[in-house]
Amino acid sequence: MTGIYIHFPFCKQKCRYCDFVSYPGKLSEGECYVDALISEMEAYRGALVDTVYLGGGTPTALAPSLLSKVLSRVASSFSLAENCEITVEANPGTCDKNTFSCLASCGVNRVSLGVQSFSDFELSLLGRIHTKKDVYEAVDAIRFAGIKNISLDLMFSIPGQTRESLYDSLYQAVSLLPEHLSCYSLILCEGTAMYEANERGELALPDEDEDRDRYALLVEFLKNHGYDRYEISNFARGGKISRHNTKYWTRAPYIGLGAAAHSFYENCRYENPSDLLAYYKQVGNKILPKGEKITEKDAMAEFMFLGLRQTEIGVSRSEFLRCFGKSLDEIFGRTVQRLCALKLLDDSGDRIRLTDRGIDVSNAVFCEFI
Ligand code: SF4
């Protein structure tokens, strides 16, 4: 079974830290964009699908009727599994009761809400278009529509964010009883407004030790409130992990539709153009995105660094053997031994996992497999 990711590169306004592919001020292209998505789906008609994810950008920046048009075409173009997970990302500043009742009637059963913080001061510093009050109203509207699976995105290491304000955001988040939380450290990317402000010395960014301290605080807090960390940045209660995102970490196939969307199937990675005109042209000419075949060496490295992100289960020796017909120790034995000696990996029989220390330097650990 494959997953479907559909990218909506529209936002009302650019957040000050954002380097995602999203074009504020182009909302008037919504209809034309949806038509292009529908044409693109034809190329994959009939695929067996068990997860659908509408992300962005901000899907809910478009009119609910346009999202409904996309979702009904998804239902008629693909063969959807009975228990298909259908997620829509929503911004609390661009949705209301009508949005979610419309989405629920189209089969959406999971909403990922971009909260980031429950401090209005931090939200304004980040350039978010919503307030804490909007978050509460959005969660009420999602539940009212009968959607039972909610994920909230939170951010830590925001300039000026104290341990107390992070604690307060976590407390308010869990009080809403979401099934899932994604918690990311703020990363300043070149070209963003916050990056420039930091270059001018206008921001008090936490240092690496503070960043790790905040991460440890949130992991502990969420554990005490019944959320299992199943991936470095993702937490779920009652087993409600993101089935769609798990495809990325397990190298399962997914089809990406829309500008800048990525796909992975038949051991090839594909990428659509980010530029809207180039994307319309590609779809209009019925050209499939150019693919890059993954070599066996790259596939084995991906298996390791994507799989290790899953903190609970890590990577499995028997699964590696099943995928590649080679033993994991034959390929990566010495690297694993060295990282275990440094207490960055834990090797327990079939499974190898990151230790807490390994999680703190996970990018350096992943580089060891590339
Ligand atoms: S809502 Fe998301 S995609 Fe849009 S500008 Fe903000 S961070 Fe970027």
C-alpha cells in the first residue's frame, strides 16, 4: 500500500522562520492549482492507498469547497483502504467549524494543527497569524465535527522562551487531550526574516545546552502525561502514531502530488518543481517528475538513518537482511560497534536504537552511515 502526500503551497502570510515552499499572496491561484492536482492524480490512478496527507503551506488557507474537490477526486482516483488515515494540516488562523465539518464529511479523520506555542508573545515573534484563543477554538471545532484524531505541533528554543513558558505551552497542549504531538526545535534557515534578525544581533537564541535542556524537559513532561516518544520529535498516546509519516522513516512508498512534492516508489525518489508555473507546465504536458534511482549503498544508509529516528523500535537486523539479502553487521558492523562504545547506540540483539545521548547528537550519528 502506498501513501499520498498533497502539497498546498499557499499561506496567508509568511511566518518569520519559515523556509517551506509556500507562496503568500497567491491564494487566488487556488482553483487553477486544484485543477492541476486533479490532472496529476490521473498518472497514478488505481494505486492502493492507506494514508493520505494534505500538507503545506496551509491547506486550510484554501476554501473548504476546493479541499473537498481534491478529496473527492482522491477517493475516486485511488483505491482507498477501509481504514485509510486521512490527515489535513490546519492553521488555527485559517479554519472554523465550517472548515472541519466539510473536511469530516469528505472522510478526513485526522487533523494536524500548527500551534507552535500557547504564548501570544512567542506567536507574534514567530510571525504566526493566530493567537492562543484561536487554537482553543480550532480544537473545539475539530472535535465538534467528530474528528477524533488530533495532532498538535509545538516549537521549542524560541528566542525568549523560558523553561516556564515552554512548560506552560506543554501543559495547555496536553489539557486539550490531543492524540499526538510533534515538537520541533526552532531552526533558523538562511533567507528567513528571523535568520536576518539574528544576524543583526536582535534575537536571544538559546545555546545548544539550553536547547537540549528544553528537549529533555518536554520528553519528561510528555512521558509523565502518557505520551510515548516513538520518533525523535513525535509523541503519541494510545498508539495513535502518524501512520503517514511512519512511511517516511520505514522507506515505504508514497506518491507526492503538487508543487515541490516528493515521491518514493519502486526504489526511486522523485521531486516536482517548486515553481508554480514550472509545475503547471509539467502537469499540462503530462510529464512525470524526473526520478533518481537509489543505489543499494544509499538505500542501506537510508534504512539506517531513517530507521534510527524511530526511537522506540530503532532498526532491525532481520529486517535489514530481508530487504538487502546482506547482514547489517557485514555492512555497518564496525560503525555500530564504535557508536555503541561511545554510548550513542544501544545494541540489544536484533534491534539497534539511539541512546538518549545519541538522540542529542542524532545528526552526527546519522552521518556515520552515509
Ligand atoms: S503557516 Fe507553515 S508553511 Fe505557512 S508560512 Fe507559516 S510555517 Fe510556513
